[in-house]
Amino acid sequence: MMRAPVKPAYVARYSSLFNGGELAFPCDARGRVDLDGLSERARNNYFYARALTGRAFAAPVIMAGGEGSARC
């Protein structure tokens, strides 16, 4: 029996300052992302968003309930 994907309790969203896109990552209530739980691509995107916060991405917003899709 296949299980439906579990929605993360919280998501850290990094909004692009230029093209209106965003990157989102599952996290805890304090915004901590479990790096071991991410795929290699998602982990690279997370480091990219963190490194460019303030230059290409806005500071992350922590949203409860994993609202919307988590795009990595």
C-alpha cells in the first residue's frame, strides 16, 4: 500500500527579489532545516538561497502547515 506524502509541519520560504519565484524547504517551528532529510538538489538550493539572502532572495518566512507546494 502506498502512503501519501506527509506535509511538513512548517516550511521556510525564500522569495526571489527579482523574478517572483521562491524556494521552499521543510523545517521545524524555529526554521531549522534537516539537511540530512533533503535530496542533494534541494540541499544545494537551500545553501544557494541562504548564501544569497539579501541579494537575490528575501529573508525566509516560516509558514505553519506546509501551506502550498514545497518547491526545491
